[in-house]
Amino acid sequence: MGLDKPYLDVPGTTVFDADQSRIGYGLNQFCMSLMDAGNRERFRADERAYLDAWDMTEDQKQGVLDRDLNRLIALGGNIYFLAKIGATDGRSFQQMAGSMTGMTEDAYRDMMINGGRSPDGNRYRHEQEDGR
């Protein structure tokens, strides 16, 4: 019998729980490897070859190559580990967050300064599926 996880229905949110941790273990270990300058150099020199050395799914590797942070979160990535990719690319966390929302860094900053994203239109997944 599986655990009841009502938090999986939170709109716009992927909760990093034990299951996500298991799914993303290799991905997150890769990200942590980027804390080492030599590893960052090897990654930048040949991203695909460096990724192929890690126990990751092809979807995870492609997500890294595409810098698709939303996809990587769905594939078990933890945002604090994924931030190492952005740092390797010379991007701030604010730039990364903006890219995840489809906004420029400035637009994202302005939104956050002005109270954050509007909750209008947010629905629980079961409400979206029921057509409510």
C-alpha cells in the first residue's frame, strides 16, 4: 500500500520528497560535482561526455543540455542542486528563476518586489481535471 500524498495536488508545485530524491539521485550527484572547479571545466569542455559518466536517464541528461530546469525538477532534481548548473553557466539564482517562469530576470525581480505572482488561475490538479 502506497503512502497517501495529498501534497501532490498542490498547483504548480513539485514536492521534493523521498520518491523524488530516489528518482533524481544521479542528477543531483552530477549537480553537486560542479562544486569542484576541475569538474566544471570538464563539463564545459564536453557537456555530453561529462553527463554520460553519470548514472542519469537520457531525459535527465537532455534536460541538463537544454537547461530546462522545470523538466529537471519533474525528473527528480532539487532546485538547490540544480543551482550549481546555473552557477557553472554564470547565471544567478534570480536569472534561473526567471527562466523557469518564462520571464526576464528584470520582470521576475519586479514581480517578486511587487508581491509575487497572482494566485488567480491557480487550481489544484483535481480541479483542472474535473473541469472546474
